[in-house]
Amino acid sequence: MTRPVAVDAPDSSGLSANDTDVLIVGAGPTGLTLACELARLNIRLRIIEASSEPQKGSRGKGIQPRTLEVFDNLGIVERVIAHGRMAMPMWSTDGKGDSTRRGGQVPPPKPDVPYGASLITPEWRIEESLREKLATWGVEVEFGARLVSFEQSQDVVSATVTLGEGQTVLSARWLIGCDGGHSLVRKQAGVDFAGETLEDIRMIVADVTADGIGRDAWHVWSHAEGMVALCPLPSTGEFQFQAGIAPGQDSELSLRNLQNILERRAARKDIKLHAPSWSSLWRANVRIVDRYRVGRVLVAGDAAHIHSPAGGQGMNTGIQDAHNLGWKLAAVLKGAAPALIDTYQEERLPVAASVLGLSNELMRKVMATHSFGAARDDGRTLQLGVGYRASSLSRDDRSETAGLRAGDRAPDATGLVTQVGATRLFELLRGAHFTLLAFGETPDLTDTRSRLPWLDLRTLRIVGDLHGPDDVIDSEGHLADAYQPQPGSLVLIRPDGYVGMIADRGGREALEAFLMQAFSARVS
């Protein structure tokens, strides 16, 4: 729960100490990421989870580079990487017994892209890292707390929650459903979840230990009746077992059936599986909401979109939903224009639809080839190209052919020098603040700050010589290569690591106009 408050009297927001600003339902990767985003901005929140304890099972296991950048910003990327393996090699064996090796080489970091490959790690490890980080801000997940129903008014959402053997009513300014594909929040809000369940596309997924096979690679075997795979789960002694199950095939989750499937499809009797610690029969659910918001209720992650596992897109898209929403919720709670919340749907719904199409395309390739290789070889899965150029929060004065535009992912840049020493741009962006890169005179924003007192803005002045704590020398030219500035250019980077505004001309006036239009009045 949140930090203790001494009295039960209403505070300046009108909420009592037993209530909260944001109630998050669901403590998976999406809900936990959102909780971290809000907690570090000192927003009162509660995060409840119907399960009595943290989930078991590897579930989603692929973390894409863009998500690693999110974790970098939150300060947990080193822990996450330590519990995973980058660019895990894959051995694909066809029905003739011929094997092909893919991957295994971790691309060296680029000045603008620090993480160039996906990471394999169990989903429960991601949740563990996020919970540990959340606890540093004094917030704990309330396990065994199940949402029963909710009602909302113009100002407050009242949620009935089962806690132990009783029920209580929690009041919050905002209710966020991060409660998965069967989301009660989504259903009670009346949000349509269009799509289909493809009963002919199913897969057994289980966490097992195994004898007779090394842990150096992900092994995939193709067979006329379908594929079977064993992927070592780093930081554990287990493998994730995966097997496609066609109509009429045995879908029992018993050890006997898993062993029989492996022996038939891999033509290997030397590999012995042991009882699964977790197992599930996955069905191809392909669905997406028609809206992310109903009044003061929003949805994120699997509650808003369900993907196939091909290409490792689902969990990553949910985490990035949370990264997009967190700073906007906090800004509105601190005084920004309420219409800012609408840009969450504006930006993330098209992304979810695009990613859904990609994962479906990759799933068809996997089913046709009986191998995950086609999905792993598609660079679109890295999500580094996801952006918001069409967003009402993206403004620039550059031509459409420019390499970097407002709405794009803000590239990293190594070789920077400050008074503290050598650094890179992502280290300077770390945190939940806006960052202004000034390639020339630093604008006086005193008036803007007085009109937007909630705005946490750090200005970095790109200079040739260091004179102050906010001065930065681009010693190797990587910042200039990535941002292509003109003399006097201003580049505003949002807290979620996307470029909000670029003014190659107009300077302070252009920046002030953007900030006031975007955050103090209705977003156009």
C-alpha cells in the first residue's frame, strides 16, 4: 500500500487518507510499470492484485530493446539484464534432422541505440524487479485484493474491493485496468473488445526441468504434426516447453503428454522432462479495444490488446502503454490540462493495432514453418521504430524528409561530458522530467514555469566549454549526428523518451507556444 498518512481528514485534493489518487487493478508488468511511473512522481496510488501471491510461470519471456530503454529510465535495467540472456541462439531442426543456428551474437551498442537485441528472461523476473523498485518509493502490491465492481462520477471512481473475508470501498481520482485479457475493469466500463479466438491455433506452454539437453541455446524442432521447443530460462534451472496443438491433438498438460510430444516431434528419447512447475494451454486470442478511456477509467496492457506470442510483442506493448500514461496522469493530477489524458488513447491505440497486425503476421509464419525463426528474424519486433509523429503532442518545423522529427523515439548519444564527467544522453534523461536540449542560447522560461508550475523541466545547454552544471559537451559529435540541430535549435524530450517538439527556428517563442497549447489548454 501507499505511504502512511497521519490523519483521515480530507487533504487538498478532497480525498481522505484512506483513499487515493490512482487505483491500479492488476500487478503484472503493465500495472507494476505504471505504479513505478506514478510513485516516482509522488502520486498517491494503490495497486491491487486478485492473486494471493506473485504469479508463477515464465509466460512472456522476450524483452525488446525499447522496453529495456524504459527499464533503463526506471533504473532497473542492470538487474533485468543480469537475470536474462541477450540474443539467445536458436537451433532449428527440420523434419529431416538438419539443424540451423540463428542468432547468438549480441550486437555492440551503437551511440544512439544502447540495446540492440532482445533479452530472454522469465516474466516473473520482470515483475520481481519492478516490485523491488516500487518498494523503494514506499509502495507495496496488495495481494489477495479483488475488484468486485465500481461506479464513477465526474470527479471520483468508487471501487468495491474484496480484502480478506470482507469488502471495502476505495475512492480514487482514476481507476486503471491492468487486469489482463479477461479484464473486469474493461467489461464493467462497457469497452468493446473486438476480435476473435482462433480455436485451431493452440499451444501448450509449460515450465519444466530437463535432463539430456544443454542450456546454451533455444531448441526448436519442426514436425509434420507441429513444432516443439525447449527454451532455457536464464537465472533458473528450467526450460520453457512450447508445442503447437492442432485440432484433434492431445492438449492434456500432463508430464506424460509433454514427454510424448517431445519424443515424437524431436525424434529424441534421450531428453527427459520432469513435472512442470507451471503449465497452460494457450489459445490464439486476437483482440483490441475500441477505446482506452471511459471517463475516469482507463485500460492498459492485455486489458486493451491481446497478441499472439510470436515476436514477443504483448508484454512489451503493455509496459510501453504504462510508460506513456504514467507521466500524463501525474501531470493532470498536478494541474495540467485534463485533455492531456486523451492523448494516451490517441498515441497508443494506433500502436497497439499496428503491433497486433505484426504479431498476427508472424504467428502465421510460425504456424506455416513450424519454427520461431521467422519471428525472431524480423527487426520490427525490436519496437525501436514505434513513434507518435501524428500526435497532437508532436510539433516541429522540419521537413517531412528529416531523419528525426517530433514524435520519434529520442535517440541516445554517447561521448557526452559534463562537470561530473563522461556520460551519455540516456543517463541525463533518467527520471520522470522533461529535458530541453538547447543548441545555443538558453531560453528564459520564467513566465512559462509560473504558468505551468507542475512542469519539471531540465535544460541541457550544448556548449564547447563547461561553465555550469547543465552544460554538456558533445565531445564525439554523436548528439549532433542523432539530432541534426541548427544553430539555436531547441529539442524538447518528453518523460517517456519521445521527442515532443523541435524548433530549428522560432526559439523560445515556439517552445512557449507549444507548452501552453499542449498542457495548459485543450489539446487540439
